[in-house]
Amino acid sequence: MPNITFYTNKAGTVVANWPGKSVMTDKGPRKEGQRYLGKVINRDKLIFWTRNDGYYIFNPADQTIQTIAPEDLPASSYEPDGSRRKPPIVVDFGDSYFLAHLLRDTGYNGVIDVLECKNRDTLYAMLHYYILEDAANCHADIWYRHNYASYLYPHANIYSQRISDLLACLGTPEQKRNFLLKHIEYVLSSTDGEVSVLIDSTGLPNKCNLPITRISTHEGETNIEFRMIALVQKDTGLPLFYEIIPGNIVDISTIERIVRIAKQYRCEVSYAIGDAGYCCPSTMEKLVLAGVEFMTRLNPTYDTFAKVMEEHGCELDDAGNTVRYRNRLVRIIKVPSQIAVSRDTGEAVTGFIYLCKDMQSSASKQDHLMGSSKCKNLTTEEIMNLCRLFGIFAIVTTRDLKPEEVLPEYYIRQNVEQYFDFGKNYARFIPVRQQTMETLAGHMLLAFIATFVVILIKNRLNVVDTHYSEVPLKLCVQGDDELIPVEDENRNTRYYQAQDPILEAFRASPSTLFYELRGQKAEIFDDEIIPCVPVRQAKDFYEAFKLVAPLAVLRKETGLEDEYYDGTTCKLNRKVAFGYKPSISDEKILKKRSTQAVKKAHATASAAGLVAIEPPVKRKPGRPKGSKNKKTLMREAAEAAKAGETKRGRGRPKGAKDKQPRKRRSSQ
């Protein structure tokens, strides 16, 4: 059988020919069955490409071809210059090992698997790339070949063209809807409380020729961008829902639609917090009548703000209305106000406006004004009128809160700003390099998943400096011995899990975590992968998530199998990942835990008909409080005896007689 001829053409591309066979004719020997096979895609598997046939596999036995889809192509084993690739014998290990365990052990891979994709290895490899790297997608294959992800997902094909195919596949509306339905269900089933959300939007500047890219002016800045609206869970900061809109749509026109469409995604919002861009009297009234409570900053241009300021502004000078918020002193006035009118009863729905004056901001602005050049031509009265509104703002809400509770409740909206920050800096929201709406939608979906994972990691690392973490009630199972039930002051049972505190696990940013884990390398052998011993920082990160580094990873026909040191195992689960800091101290949890253990033992003994014996009181080391040593007791006794003696005064006692009169009386 003839051999395929491979050669490099003038353009530097490796191509191939099928030489056919030699036959004898009347005119001498001739070649028959010659065929141009085209560009070489994979030399070992005889995959080629031509303009007419596309991608196909050539069979030399009968010279037939089998057409294959581009997404089914295996990764090439050749460099762009045509030289053969050699698989590296040392790869980055820790970061992909950690991330794969996090997705699997928390069950979030079940959410990702809702996405329909022909090559699932490509999907997971790109998700790892979005989280672990900040380079452009064209560099994904270089990262993949030198990372443990190439063994976790061996069939991934993440060349630049195949990445575009993947993003276009993920960018359909059906894919987004199916994913968000499953994602919202997963988050709400892993956390407690009502569906309280933070709503905000951010601009994503780009120069792509996309239909939604528009000139936008937001907060005084003009950009060419589109905007992303996000709903973020209030207490955890985890993203629930997102939507991409044109850049020139203002925030106020989107809130009612977003709340309504989120309800169709089974995320029925009961409480929403937004900034001043979402404040509008008609919108607030519609939210109230729809049963959605809200909190937002009142726009100072509205008549309501001017009216409240006119009626109650003088009360801001009263020092008795001052509350402390972090390192600021703020004077707050609570003013009931009509928010809406009930459609059923016609009665007014009352809300509350909290008029606030930040003393530090007011003083700073006054100093800036007095030092400016325009202040020289102003009279004292004009200066006082300008300073009157310095540092003053108003917050409107439907909830009846104490003045000291308002600012902590409102500024929790920084969680949504943190979500945007993580998405832009660590999860590839920007830069936007996609040129079609389909690939853009797929890119934003992958970036949304990556941001969720990064925030989940951040939340876990925020609680590793305590001996206990609180477990959401929805993740508690009756009879779980690992959970510690404790009754709070309201007689509600809350559950905690014990953990070893790790103080230095999260030093600066998520990139710090991945940088430390990437430093753990692994050597590749035919039958196993042996990782290096992790450094102290990487080991702390593993322990923070109750993971351990494996002794080896066995390469079996059924897949990879981790082998651990004797006595060690991974204990990461949803209870660990979604645990949060308790509101009471570790000492109180331990004390209540001990008290409940004694009560449980007594109840068990009584049920069995036994008399429970009180456990001996363990004496604390050292002298008991109020006890005295021997010398102190002797000194106090001597002082008491001395104090009981009658002290004789100077001179003869009253009524006493000298010796001579006594003798004279006795002789008589």
C-alpha cells in the first residue's frame, strides 16, 4: 500500500497527497488514483481539510473519507510552524485540581451540565481558563497544554476557532434560560432567608460593532458601551440573574421589567435595594403595589426631597439625632411619608424617609469651598446657603427601621459593587472582544459562572478565622452528627459546624489564591500523575476548603482517580462552601453546646429509667476567685484581734483613785 506524502507548500502550510498506484499502459507506466488530501489537521489520525470536503478522516485502505464536524476535532499535535508537539512532563497542578473539586463536591457541576454542548470537556476547560487566567482566548490552548486541566478534560479543543463555536453554542436564549433556572434554584436551596436582592447595573466599554453598543452617559462619564443589569442576593453577595441591555437605556426604565422577568425565572423578589438611579415616584409606587419592598436613595432633584428638607432640615442641627456608622458621625431624622395608594382599599401606603447629614463630608466640603477662589466674592449669607446642603442625603424605604439601622442596611448594597469588581478584574467581563451577539452572549454566560465561583470562594475564605461557622437551615439534615444545634435568644434553633481557624488563607485577592495553588506542579508518567508537596500557603488554602493534596492521581481507563495519604480525605461539601460567620462568639457557642449536651444526657437517662449522675465540676487551674493564702488569713486575724482591744487613753481614767486613798479606805 502506498504511503501518504506530507510536505510543506510555499505558504508554509503542511499538506498531503495520496500518491495512488503505478499501472502500465500503452504509453508506459502511469499513476492512477492520485488525490490531493489538503491541509493536515491531525497527522496521526489522518484528519485533513479541503475547501470542498471540509474536515474529514481519510481511510487509506479503500480511499474513502468520513466527514466530521469542526467541534469534534481533536486537539492538534503540531505547532503552528509544523513541528511536532511534545507533551510536557511537568504541568501546573494545584489550581485546576482545587477548582475541579470545588465544582464537583459542591454539586455545582450539575448546574453547568444543564448547558447543551457537544464537547463538554471544552466547556469545562474554558470555564477553568476564565477563572484562572486573564489572557485573551487565543492563548487558551497554550495554557491548556501546560495545565492539569488537559488531563481532567482530555478531549477539549480550545483553539481560537473552536472557542468561538463554543461561545456561539452557549449564546442562544434557550441556553441562558435553562441555565439561570437551574442556577437560581441551586442558590436559593443553599441559602436561607427571603429573596432580598441588590439591583444595579454597570457599563462594559467596548469598540465592537454590536447592535447593543451605544454611546452612554452615566454619572457624568461618556463611553461607548453596553450595560449589564444584575440581581445579587443581599446577604451572601451571590449573583442570581443578569441581563445585557443597550448602553443608552437609563436605569430607571429597567427595574420594573427586571423584577417582573426575574419572577418568571422563579426568583420572586420580596425586597430590593438600589442606588439613586432607580428612584422614581411612579416606579416606587408600582413596586409597592406589586408587593415588593424596597430601599433606595432619594434623588435630591425631586420635590419630595425639597419638602422634607424644608420641614425637617432644622432638626439636623440637633446633636441628639447623631448616630455612629463606622468612622462617621451622621445625624438622621425619620420622617413618615406616603409611598403609594392601595388599589383595594384606597388607603395610603406609608413609607419612611430618613434625612441624613454626614458631618465629616459636610466639614470637608466647607473647607474646600472656603479655600476656593469663587468664595472670595460671596457674602456670608450666600456661603451659608451653599453650605446648607453639604453632606445631606435622603434614603427612602418601605421598612420601619431604627435610625442606627438605616445606613448598615443601605450600604450592604456594596455587595453588588463587589460583584462587578470581581467580574471585571477576575472573571473576564472585560475586555469584550466578541464580534457577534451569539458569541457575546456565550462569553457573558461563562463570565457569569466564573464570577459566581470566585465569590463563593471569597465568602468561604471570609469565615475561616473562626472555630465555628453557621450552616444554612436548608442544608441541615436531621440526625447529622457534625451539626451543633444552639438556641438563640429568640428560641430559634441554629446549626453550626466546627472548623479549624486559618487566618492567612486570603491575603489580597482571588488571584493570590490561584497563584499559590499554581505553584504546586505535578510530574506526568504513563500510569500516574504525582504532584509536588504543596507549600504552606497552598496547604492553608486546601485546609480552608477541607481539601487535601493527593499523593498521586492514577491514570486508569475509566478516568483519573485520586489516591491520598493514609488517614486523609477531602471533606468539602455544600455545608462547608455556604457556611457563614455566626453572629455570636465561639465561646458562647461552646458554652451552649456543653449545656445542651448535659441536658441531652439527662433526657436520655430519664427515658431509660436511669438516674443521671451529675458530671464532676472540673476545677480550673489556679486559685479560686476570692480565695486567700495562709499569710493573708493570719494577717487579717491579727488585725481583727488588734482592732478588738480597747486602746487606753493618756492620764488617769475617769473615777480612778491613786494608791494612798485606797490604803486609807482599807485601814478604816
